[in-house]
Amino acid sequence: MQNTSAIKGRMGRARYWIWSGLCALAAMVGLVLVVGTVNQTSQSPVNVPATIAAIAGAFMFVAACVALVVIGVWRLHDRGKSGFWIVLYYGAPSVLALMAVGPQTDGILQNGLALAILGWAMIDLGALEAAEPLAA
């Protein structure tokens, strides 16, 4: 059976941690640019440098998040798993964290479950060895 995945190749644990760390750092820098310029972009007259920094930060954050998903899928394929596991590993904790921010909940259960899923994702993606490649 031919692999039709757009993401090919192998990614070891060290490479995964390096690229994930760089992408996470880029996402944080993007968030800092957006949050740090929010007061300057909502005032009149428009602060052009702050607006440009906020737009650049937003693009940097989105690009870093997309790269993190691609790196995670790549590593999942290397582990012999479907890329759809990334929905559980990254999507479920995000949804649970958003659910924990409601006025009628203290969020302990949702945040605990989100941390448990993220913890297993770190073990599965970053600590466990790659699966043996399939014979052609």
C-alpha cells in the first residue's frame, strides 16, 4: 500500500523536541506581540507600528500553531499512528480549557483532564520510540 500522506519522512525524539520548542517559542513571541500592543491599536489616532506588530504577531502565532500540528502529525506517523490522534492530543485539551472558563464551574475537572491528555501526548510524542518501518 502506498503512503499518500503529504507529510513524509521520519522524525526522532530529539528533532521533535527541538522543532516543537522552537515553534512554541515563536507562538509565545507572537502572543506577546499581540497582547503587548492591544492598548496602542485601539486608540485614536491609529498607532501604525503597533498595528503592524499586532498583525505580525497574529500571523506568527497562527503559523507556529500550524507548524506544531504538522510536527505532531509527522511524529505520530513515525510512531505508527494515524495523524488524527493530534485532534485528541491538541484539540481536546483546548476545548476542555475553554469549558473550564465558564461562570458556573470551578474548572478543576476539565483542567485536570486537559493536563492528563497533554501529559500523555508529551509521553507518546516525545518519549516513546518510533515504530518499526513497514516493509515495502
